[in-house]
Amino acid sequence: MAKGTKKYLETNGTGEDRNFEVRIQKLVRAWQKRQEIPLKKRQKLLALWASGFFDGGYDRSHLINLIDRGVFTIVPYLVEGNPKILVETKIPTYRPWAFTTQLALNFILDKINFAERTLIPAAINSMFGAGITRTFTEYDRVINLDDNAIKYGRNVIRVIDDADYIGDVAAKTRDDFIIEGDIYKLPTEYAKDLYSKYADDISSDCRLSSDYHPDKISSGEWDINRLSLREYTSFIDLYLYDEGITITIMPYGKAAKILHTVEEDGPGGTPYDFLGYKFFPGTTYPIPPAWAWHDLDVTMNIMARTAREQAESQKDIIAVTPQNREFGKKVTTAKNLDVLEADSPKENIAKLSFGGVNPENYNWMIFAEQMFTKTGANPDVLAGRGAQAPTLGQEQMVFQNASRIVNNMNTRFQGFMTSIVNKLAWKVLQDPSEYIPLIHQIPGVGDLPKVFSSADRVGDFYDFVFKITPYSAQRTSPEVLGQKLMGFMTQWVLPTYQFAAQQGAELDVPAVTRILSDYMGFENFNQFYRTAIPHELEGVGYAMQPLGQGQRPKGPNVGSKSPGQQNDTFGSSEPSRTANMNQQQKRTGGGTK
């Protein structure tokens, strides 16, 4: 039994409810029951986003996908690449170690592809529900260090799907949580080896199929889990807030036993991070942004379908009197600028138009799009699709108002990333076997080697502050960076340069010019821009020697007249030609005397 769980046994329920493990299973089941309605609506939003791509046939009912437009306006604003970690400390002697730790953590984020595998999926999930992650260590071996057995593994940051997340069904807000966890699957045979003490209680969720007939597989009642390569078993990890431990159990209906217990001692306690933007009072699950887009998306597509049907029913016909039927046929088959003879053609023939799009539909569609822009805080200018206002000043106001709402989301996302980074930093700093060779690039000097090793660690984890550089997860094009640098130079550096020079500052104009040329993509810049003093990055510390002039620094020929081994790559050298001629003459009976 887990440490401290005796306090949960004193309940007023039945004998079965007084069992802690059974009660935990029932609480998990109650949470899943409570989340059925939000999860069904989440699936509805996801289906609108997919727009029938994964369904059979072809659905023409979703002409304008506002859900997709909203997702790929906000998500790229939140994250496009790995963020940059900044490690700070107030203790001066710890700053070198803080900088080395900063290099190591940024290296780890690049190694695990943090943005692609974690941040972007979590940000997309938060558009339809919540972005949830779990930071933990997967132990795979044991290392003996100083007569101590130390578990060793790799640090993992896993995105948890909303359907697999477990919360506290009795809590009114997330601050009231006592339990938090997730459901996952393990190969059955592996789980029996891992929890060998309870191997008899572990069984697969379902038996694998032996009949792969397409008709059975394509039926709606087919269990997709039966097509797995191996048998799998579901498990539940639950973090107990007041105990500071994570326990492993099996779902309701299986053996009610605690299979494993792990103490969690990292920052923040819980290994889970939860990203949500709009929390209704008294609820623990957020209202996702896509829910505000849902009705507008449906309304827009109803009008778009109506307009499309009107356009498809539009037709132009030629009406003639019975006496002029043949003339009407000639009109329909006539080419451009053909000449036809007719008496009073305006009286005997007429063009009639039927159907066509009602212009009022366009007004309604424009109205729906404007409401979507205001509700979703995703104007075209924010997504780079174009301008929406007639003047630059009005466009800036639209962008600033939209940015205010999206910046609120970005603030929450920034805290979400920072919490994950703090958990990762804790695990890296507490690992006694951590050893990471690093390279520190210094412009003008070169690459300096550095090593992050737990043996060199100084201070305590809480002596350092781990931050995310604001907006470092976003990516900006080189053209925009060039414009920003140019504006910074003209609006601040140059106007204040006279005062800066009095304080000993110098402006390296060639260096700034080279940086601007890189942003603008001038690859041949060094061919037409030269300075009196060569730049340190232009030097090449290697010069080829003429062929045949190199001598061995060591060997039996040192100090002798022998030129040493020479290169015949571009033709035989003079000694080589003489040796070849002597050898040939000896074969023919001649030779030099």
C-alpha cells in the first residue's frame, strides 16, 4: 500500500468503498463519465477541422474551413520552433555554471526536437480542448556509482491526449485537485516482466485478431485494437498531491492493486502541465477557442452551400417564336462575330437568365467572416494573408487589438513552456551521470569546447532561475529581421551614437553591414565590399605549398640533400622521370654509365 494512504480508508461508504485502490478506480471512472460530453464536442470540432478528409467518399458541404484558418493563425504565433532557455543566478560565482547549464538545456531541447514533438501538438490540442504534457524519466538500466545503485534512463516529455487525461472529479477548480494522472498502454509481456509480482493479475485488453478480412475490418463495430502487432494492457498513473507520489494501477474491472509507487520531488510537485485559455467558473476543463468558431463556421458554410447551389442552377436560354426555331438554332451554334440575317431579331428572339447567386448571400458571408475575425482574434494581417483595413493606421489598430487577445494566450503558453523547462532542468541537474560535451560559438574567436557534467555542479537547483526568452519560440523571416535591424540602427543606435562614443562605445559598421547582407541574401557580398583591415572571419589559416616543395619534418632524410617524397599527381617530377628511364633502359640492355 502506498505511503500515507491509510487516511483514505476511513470512509462512510460500503466495505468495498473503504478499499483505497477500488475507490481510486471508481474516481477515475467517474471522471471519464463526467468528461464524455466535452470530449464528444471536441470530436465534433476535430471533425469540422478535418473537413471529411478521413471519411469515406467526398463531402462538398464544408467549402470554407474557418476552423483551419483559426488554428493556423494562432498556433504559428504561439510556437514555430524551439524556445531559447535563459538561466540566471544572483550569485556571481555561479554565473559560469549557469551559462554552461543554459547551453546544455538548449542543446537538449534541440536534441529531443522539443517544438515539433511537444509544443506544437500541445498548442493544437489547446485549440480544441487542453494542451497537456507529462515530464518523467524512462529508466532502462542501473549504474553502480560509488557503491550506490543509480537508475539511469532518458528524460521524456509526452503529450497527453484529452481522452487519456484523468482529473479530480470532486474538485471545483484545478487548484483543488488531489489526484491527477493519465491512461496509457504497455505491451502485455513487458508489463508482466516489469510488474512481475502482479504478473498473474495482468491480462491484455483484447485478443489479437486472426481474421483480417477487409469486410470485417471496415465494419464500424470492429475493435481496432485487435489489429495490433502485440497484445497491450492499459494502466493508469495517478499523482497524489498531498502525498507527493505517483502510483500505478489498472482500470476499473481489473485487479485493484497498486503496482508501483514513485516519489515526485521536482519543482511544482505534479509531473503534469495543463494549458487552457478560458475557464468557466467552477469548472476544471477549459472552453477551447474552436468552440467560439463553431457556429460561425457552420453558418458560413450554410450560406456558402446555398450560394454554390444557386450558382450551379444558373442557366441562360434562348427563347424564340415557333416560326423562328431554326433561327434560334443558328444563334446557339454561331461563333463570335458571325453574321445572321433576321427580320426584327429583338421581337422574335430573347435571352432569358434563371438562377444565379443572390447578392445578399455575399453580404451575409462578409458579416460572418467579420464576426469570426473579431471572435477568433485572428485577422488576416496576423496570419500574413493580407490587409483588412483601408488605411495603415486602421490596420495597425486591428493588429494591436488582435494581438492583445493573442498575447493573452501567448502569456499562458509562455508559463506552460516555462513549467515544462523547470521540470526538465530539475531532472537534468539531479542526474549524477549527466555528461554533455558542448560547443560555445564566439564570433571572431571561434568555437570553444565546454562540458556540462553533474560532477562540476555548484549550488542548489533553487539558486538558479530558468526562463524562456520571450517570443523565442516564434520564427521571423530574414527580410523582417533585416528591417528590424535597420530600424533599430536608424532610430536608436545612430541618434545616440555621439553620447555612446563619449562613454567608450564603438560601432563596427562593416560587421553590421555584413549582418544586413546575410539577412538580405547577398551571397557575393565579400566580392564587392572590402575594408582596409580584413575582417577576422575572412582569414583562412591554411595555404597550399607548391608541388614538390614539401619536405618531411622528421625521418632519415632530415639534414640530407634528398628532397623527400614528392607528389606526381599532376605529372612525373624530374627525379621520377629519370628513375623511370633508367629502369626501362635496364630492361632493354642499355642504361646510363
